Amino acid sequence: MKAVGLARSWFAGALLTLGLAASSVIAAEDGAAVKSNPISRFKIGSDQTRFGPFEFLGGLEMTSGNRLFGSLSSIRFRSDQTSFVGVLDTGHWMTGRIERDDAGRLSGLADVVITSMKNAEGRSFEGKGRMDAEGLALHGDRVLVSFEQNHRVDVYPDPGFAASAVTGNYPIPFPRKELRSNRGFETVAVSPEDSPLKGGTLIVAERSLDDAGNAYAAILDGPLKGKLALAHYGDFDATDGAFLPDGDLLLLERRFNLAEGIGMRIRRIRSADIRPGAVMDGEILLQSDFGYQIDNMEGLDVFRAADGSTHVIIVSDDNHSILQRNLMLEFKLVE
């Protein structure tokens, strides 16, 4: 796809998003089932399955008659490695579960429910400027959501988040004037309890940069609470991240420009480098462009499979554009 076409798709997606109205719960059983086509190759035209430390396990391209389906910004899996919670940047929750075929590969989504998010006053869908949900984390009996434009990290109860108003929020330790309107905190991730952060919550900005050109970041709670930064390179911006069991962070980054089009990469940030005052940086484990099955990749999560292996699932945000795709890709991290 040409870069000009990509730009048009992003603008088309924005226009479609503005046209969405408030909605009540819409579920798959109401005739809005998600249709999935399997993706068997990550590199287009190649049978290659190993990409650095990642082994590609399969993926899905997803569509739905539900006009709210899409714009998926972040996804988190429950402990059963099947049920998930996601947020859409149109101000909606999406819950459901993944299905697998006999070989264990992703085959579809089931029990999908899309629900309007509520603000602190219990009102639903004030518009994208107020409810631009970008990041998501499951933190014990709470669900944390980071929002752009009206920059904040809100807290919802778990269970019960889909029907609840906001019950609290985390103060963001940066002046609002330093945060770019549509380039705020897309990443919110909770560290393992036995890691150096001791269960602390990390936020990372997409492209709100300090005077040194690094992206703003902060540890919002725990024994290492404080401000830090992420080294920012070129046109790649952080869009999501998740902690590995050992406390290292896998950071998903996306590139979009007219000259090069869409790109995706994953960096591994060592746990020792995630501390107040630090500038986080790390090894690039995976990098891809339109020679691969990617789109506007925005969400990443990590879970430990039944056999003990570490799986990574990445999802895209189609911006409600007919020129973009809703993708879900699964990899195994081979240490």
C-alpha cells in the first residue's frame, strides 16, 4: 500500500470515529459476530517462522458487522490465557475470548461484547477528545486505563468495570502543557510482584518528549515510584508494553510516515534499567514493515502458556478505516 493511501486511511478513520454515537452493550449473539481469517505467514511470501527470538505461531484478520468493532488500542489477557479485556480509542470496552484450532493456532474470537466506558460522573461517551482510551492494565481488583488528549490514568473496579464509573485515578507527574494532545501515555503496564518494581505501574508516552528528546515515562506506585524517560529514535513511537515474568519489559513501537509507511518493532528493556531518573533503552528484538503482516500495531500482551512457554500477542487499530485491518498476531518468545 502506498504512503499516500495510508495517510488517507488515517484521515478516513478519524472521520468515521467522529461519527460514532453512544451505544449500549452490543454482543456477538446480537448478530455482530466477529469473522476471522487465519494468517499462517508473518513474512509475506515466506515460510519463515523464526524471527530473532520470536517464533510466529499464527494470526487472525478480523471483521464484524458491529460498527463499533475496531480501533483496538490495548489488550490484556486473564490468567486462563483465553479471556481478554480490551479498550477501543472510541471510548469503549471490548471483552471476549480467543478460540484455537486442533493444532493450537488462533482461529477466532467468541463472546465478544462492546460496552461504552463511563467517566467519573457515570456518563458514557463524551467524545474522543474526552474518552480517547489508549492503554490498559489489570492490577489486582482494579483495571487501569490511560487516556490521551485529556491526559489521565483512571481506575475502574474489577470485576464490574464495564458498568462502573471511574473510582479513582493516578496523578501524572508531568505538567499537562508538556504532553502533546494526541501523543500521550499509550502504555500502562503493571510489573510482576517479585520484580525490582514490586508490582509497580509504569506509563510511557507515545511522543511527548523532554528537552533531551526522550519520551516521558513514570513509575506511578511502588517502592521505585518516580519519573524516568524512554530513549526515542526516529519515527518509532511507543504504543504499548507488557512485562515478562522476569521483570523485563517488552515495548511495542510503531512508525508511520509518508516516505516509509507503517513499521513495527519490539524492544526489550531490562528490569535493572527501569528506575527513577533512568533513560530506558534496549535491544530491538523484532522489526518489520509492509513486507510482513502488520498494520497500525497498537496493543501487546504477554502470558505464560500451559506448557510454560512465553507467548506474545499483538493487535492493530484499524481507525475504523476500510483501508486498514484488525489484526491479531501470536508469537512464542524463545529464550
